[in-house]
Amino acid sequence: MSLKEQNISLDNYTYQYYSSTYRENFPVLIMLHGIAASKDFMMELANTLSETYNCFLLDLPGHNGLELNGIEKFDDFAEYLKKFISYINPKEFCILGYSLGGMIALKYAENYADIDMPKLSKVVVWSSPVLGFNNGLSTLVKASLPIVNSIPNDLFDSVAKNKKIIEYLNQALKIAGTYGPVPVEPLSKFSLENAKRIINISTLVNFEINLHTPVLYIFDKYDPIVHPKNYLYVNNNHNPTTSKVVLVNRGGHFKNRNGFSRVKEEIGKFLETNNKISGAEGGTRTHTPLRELPPEDSESANSSTSAYAQK
């Protein structure tokens, strides 16, 4: 897969992103990473999905050197995304978001899915605390949030930018079977001030779950960061005629190789009907060309809720 890194400014917002080579008749997929990461987090998924999609991998505001300028409330993340989508000007598109990125994708669907163009076809929300940080994070993680506000900046930087500490952390995660290392560079660029602001913005946010837009929700059975009640809430309130809820063992935060393989499989199955956009006259409808850009087992929630219900 060939990806091109690009930077643009739109109004008060700055964007950093990878884009795959544009191909006529291929739908667009916007990919959003989680907190303290970067667009590189989505690279492995993009390697697979770019076979049938024009992929755009964005750095979120406050990450990988981007400032949080203009982001004062959670809806501003959705507006940030909307401006970018309007800029690339696809006919139709899908959004895939992980953790914080999934929350932003869901908020975009809630706020803008009913506008005529461009059309949001599908959304994937992967390992996201859809009840907000205040109600959706695990008990341990939620208890640790107040500590963030008391950490001195120099102490935070000394840890986040210490390659030796990150190396030890990655060794421990590898022993635990976690797939994929903690990336050093994005973490070193993630400031404590931005961390505090994003946490505050994300604490009391609410999401509409019963959407007309098809949504795939993926939760880990035993995610140490996302509380099980997120799954229960979504499973009880989503639109079953258009959306699907899936549990994947070790498929969320601290995923293992098998769990990630299942996640990729579920995402591929959900999106595969969009690899050609249906037209009104049978066959396929071509896209209006994008604006020229500058230089272990998964389980359907409907079949099994026991893993979460017992928690």
C-alpha cells in the first residue's frame, strides 16, 4: 500500500494525515486512532482495507504535534472531522474509529449523518467508552483520572519521553501477550496539558446509539480500560435493523494477535458491502473525484451476553 503524508489548514484547524492513492469507483474510509496515539496506529488495518477503499488516516487534534486549537467541547471534534470530509469531498464515505476515535465517529454520525452530501454510509466504533469517560471507563482507570490533574508537567514529560521506560513497558506487554508495541514518538508528543483538556472534554459527553446509519460496535470481553456497561448499554439501545454489536476476546485495549485478527475479520465483513457503491440503475455508481489534494473467537451480542452480564 502506498500512503502519502499530507498537511493542510482549514479555517482554524490543522490536519495531518496519510492518504492512499486515489482510485475512481472506490469508496472512502476515514480512520481515527485513540488517545495518546497517532495515525500510524491504523497502518496495519489500512494495509488490508486499502485494497477496496481510499483510506485517509488522520492525526486527532492534540496528538502527534497537533494543538487543540478550536476544540472546546466534544462536538468540536465532530466539526473538525466534518470540515476535513467536506474538503476531500467524497460522494459517500465510512468512518472507522478506535477508542477516542470511535467516540468522535459516533458523535459525527449523531450530528451530521442526516445531511444529504457527502453521505455517511457506515461507522465502525471499536473499543470506545460510549458512555463518556465519567461513566464508560473501567473503575481503575476512572479512579486514576484525578491523579492526572496533579502530575507535574516535568514528571509527565520525563516518563512519556523516556525511551527506556517505554521499552520496559513494551517488554511487559509482550510477556502478557499484547499485540503491538506502545509507540514512542506519538507518546512523546502528547502533552500533559492536552491530556487534561481531552479528558475534561470527554468526561460528560453523551451519544445517541439508536442511529439510522449502520454501525458496527466492537467490544472486548474483558477490556481493562472500557467498562462492560458500555457493551450492555449499546446492546440494549442500538438499532438492531441496521447495526451490529460484537464481542471479541482480547480484541480491544491490550489486544492479542488472535483478537486483532478477529477484529479485522469483523470489520472486513461489515464494510465489504460498501466496496462498490450501488447506483440506481444496477451496476455501480462512480464517485465524484476527490478534490485534488496538495503536494480469540468473536461472538455476536445477539447470541451471547454472558461475558459482560456476569461482571
